[in-house]
Amino acid sequence: MPQGEHTDTLDRLRDFLRTSPTPWHATRNMARRLESAGFQRLEETRDWDLSAGGRYYVTRNDSSIIAFQLPCTSLAALRMIGAHTDSPGLHLKPNATQYAAGWLQLGVQVYGGALLAPWFDRDLGLAGRVHVRHGDGRLESVLLNVDRPVATIPSLAIHLDREANSGRAINPQTQMAPVLMQSESATLTPLLQTLLAREHGLDDIEVVDFELSFYDVQPPALVGVKQELVASARLDNLLSCFTGMEALLECDGEQGALLVANDHEEVGSASACGAQGPFLGDVLRRLNEAVGGATEASLVQLIQSSLMISCDNAHALHPNFIDKHDEQHGPAINQGPVIKVNASQRYATNSATGALFRDVCREASVPVQAFVTRADMGCGSTIGPITATEVGVPTLDVGVPQWAMHSVRETAGTEDVIHLIRALRTFLDRPALELNA
């Protein structure tokens, strides 16, 4: 059972997960935590005046964030941690209002590779960002979080579908529109205006556009007789955002350290704020110029002297589906972070970066595991290979082992949260980064 300092850490994790139903909320919460620790906000549209020993952060699209701290001496290398702020889910369509059998429903589109079955019969809230026009014509972006059950997707009774337990396919277009209220005339726009008035006191506004999604309002919980597990929505990949931020805030600050949390990983990362976009490269270029590097060669030297740990959760060995794992590479929950390896470069790890992380874990007294997918199964990917390709920084992929990845509610080990924070903090504090590649 978690005790003392570990309890405090897990409480912070659960609060972060509960209050971060969308990438915009996650980024805002991370920014607030960073500011409370002395990090200064930078704006991409303005000049940057960076000082030795300074701590800074910058956001893009309000859904991706990069935070970094500079050493008091010259910047020779950066220890980088990467994660992503988005998770699979159900996003509203622009013209979402629809009716059936006397009920108001909202049409959705599936974001990312979501497991659809667990979304049925859940208490669903609604969150995201809404762009409104005030009475004076001014446009404003407003975050909305309706953190109470306002919708549900009811299952069809077994009596009406005797094959429901035989692997029936789910059609997201016709079978997954959430039910909101008994009405054949209510529409989405007035409903949003009412919700914005309740949450923000906004009355004289016009809803111009929105990016909204449903989410399960069941709060995160510690599960198990000894509370060995943490269960929550969006563990993939807000858990990595949290552990990276904890490590950054706990490190001694003597080395150059950077945390990047990109949006849009679950749909390929191809956006201005995604890992395939220029966000990290832009920041590194400006950072290099601010600390005295005036040439492209100096930027290349900085990048090649640095190392990126891409943190994204791994598939833990499932006790009911043991045959879905390679028998030599089934990571166990609460047995330490997992090094993710793939010969086809779906993960960015190589033997040099993997060896360094194993050495970091040895120094931190943290157990470490390895994951390779079965040779007869496909493999997911992360921001690791994309970041390595776009930026050129040596990279490896690691993550906490978890069950039910991409479900509406996922499960990981409480001890692994602590293990990964300790390993990442040791990595950020490590004075030498030689890869001997």
C-alpha cells in the first residue's frame, strides 16, 4: 500500500488526471504547476531573453507544451523527456445535433485507435475548448469542462442481440451517438451557451466554433487489496506527462533539461503542435541562439550531444491473455519501467540508448524491463521515432506497463509511477551522456 511521500505523489497524479479531460486542460494544468515552481512563460511571437539558470515554458495551440531549465554554466547538452497530451476518445462533429426516438443525441467521430466497447453505459462529461464572440465583436477561446454526467451511450439488451457476446462489430456512425436529453427540438448551441454561462459567467456571447469530446467522469482510483494499481482514463499518456513533469521539478537544475508534451500523437503527430511538426525544432533553435550558438553547426552539436527519452506506456502482461505476449518480453506491472524495442523502428531505441537507460536505472536503484511485440503481431508507435526523424536527437522509447491501453479506463501499477519518476530524475541529473554509439 502506498505510504508517505508516495501517497502524496499518487494524489497529485490522480488530481492531474481528473482535471485534465482534454489536451488543453492538461497543458493548462502543467503550465500552472510549472509557474508555481518558478518557471516563466514565453511567447512564440515575442523575443526571448533567456538567462543562465533560468526556467521557462512555452505552449503551442494551448495543447502542447515545452518546459526547460538552463544550467548556470554553458549549455553543452540537453536531457529531454517527451510525452503526449492526447488520448483516444469520442469527439463531437461540427454539426452534431441529431434526434432519434424522442431523444437529443450528439454525433461523434472516433479520435485515435479507441477501444469502443468500454464506452457503453458510462457516465459521460463534456470538455474541450469553445471559441466565442462577445457582444463587442471580440473573439475568445474558452475552456469548457462539464465534469458531471450529462450523457450516456446505452447498450442494447442481450435479449435483443443474442450474439452480443460473440464479438459483434460496433458501428461508431450508427451505434455510438451519446444520449443527452429527452427532446426533439433542443440543439447544441443553446446548450453550450448555458454551460458556458454556468462555468464562466458568460452571457452575451455567440458560439462560433468548438473542439469538444466526451469523457468518463468516474474519478481515478487506487485499486487492489493493497492498492497496487491506479485506474483512470487517459493514463496513455497523461501518466508520462506527469512523471516527466515531476522529474523536471525534482531535478537539481545543474544540467540542461527539457520536457516536451505534444498533442496529436494518437492520430499520427502531423500537425504544427505534434511531434512531426516544427514545435520542438523551433524551440531548440531559439534556445541555441539565446545561449550563444550563432551557427547551424552549433545547433547540430547541441542536438547530437543531447538525448531524448520518449515516454509512452507499454503493454503489460495480461493475466487473462498471456498468449498475446512474446514469452520472453511480457513486462510485469510494478516491476519497473519498460524499454520498448522494435526492429522496424516503430520505437526509436537502439542498443546505445537502451544501454544508457539501463545504466540510469541501475544508478537510480530502479528495476527495468524490455518489451518486444510478438513477431506475428503488429506494433504501435510513439513520438520517439518521429522526434528522432524530425530533430535528429538520439532517442529511446520507455514507458510504464499498463493494461487496457486505449480503453475508456486504463490500469497501471502504483510502484511503477514512482520507479519511472526516480529513473527520469536520475537521467536529468546525470552529468555525463556519452552514448559510445
